[in-house]
Amino acid sequence: FFFNPTPAYEILSGLVGSEMCIRDRVIAGASSDEKLEVCKEYGADEVINYGKYDLTNRDHVKEFRAEISKATGGKGPDVIYDPVGADFTEPALRSIAWNGRFLVIGWAAGYIPKIPMNLYLIKGCSAVGVFWGQFTALEPQEHLANMNQLTGWYEEGKLKAPVTEVLPLEKGQQALETILARKATGKIALTTSFYKSQ
């Protein structure tokens, strides 16, 4: 997911970031056309289906990077929000704009990539680890301020979190299997009998 915190930035991100992008130019990356439709519905300006690329293949890497370049007008994304990792990380990083920021979120694709350190020098960019759990423990006041802002945006209708499936708590395993199979296109909400009675 590529996004930009000011109107001048381009951002590349995955479906997971769709609920976070309020006013930036967003290029959403996802593994299927179905997920990309959700990204467009929630405001992505451009979309890239990275699921069609075998990023262990040099020609596919070139095509993937060319698609990123085209979507950003040749400049590259200013911010990359990467929850996927694996073979997607290095080609995305190689595509980043000068002085860009690479947000390391996680490794949903299954493994932690090994990145050549010279890329940060060549691109003049920085990598920022986004470890939410540690952040909330070490910076509780900043976390509270962030949550208050997000809640405010949600109440104002500026922020939408796509809930695409609602299941009873008893079907929690089914929900996890959908997530692990990477078939979820939005949030899966679990309900309880208490919730239903309210």
C-alpha cells in the first residue's frame, strides 16, 4: 500500500491500509481483483494486483516495478506500508521515491525478507518499524491520542473499516481459516449472544 501523509505524497499499501487513508493519494496493492475492488470502494486512487506476479522471476519483478512506477508518474511512492513482506518487500523498496519512508508492518506472506542495506543509501530512504503492541506499552499517551483521532474520524465518516462478514463466535475457527487462507476482503466480525440481545 503506497500512501502519502500530505497531498504531495504517493502511498503504496495493502488492503489492510484501506481504512487508514483519509486524504492521501493511495495506490493499493492486493493479491486478487476482488480485494482490489474493496480497495477502490474505500477510496484507493490506483490499484495493483500483485497476486499475478511471481516475484522470484526477474521479468515479473520488472513488470511489478513498472506498474508501481506508472501508478506514481515515474516518481515512486513516498511512503510504503508493507504488511505482506516476503518477495514483495524488496521490489517495492527498490521502487520507493527519494527520501521515502518504508513502514515495516509484518509478514503476512509467511517469511521475513532479507534486504540489501545499500538500498536505503541509494534511495535516501528510511525504514520505520511499526510495532503497535510495543508502541501502546511504551507510549500510552500517544496511543490514546491516536485512538481518539481515529475514533473522531470514524464518527465524522472520514474513516470506514469494511466489515465484509459477520459470524457468531462459535464460528471463530471458520473466521481464522478464512484469514489464514488470505480470502478475507475486509474485517470479519464475531458476535456473541449477548451482542445479539442488545
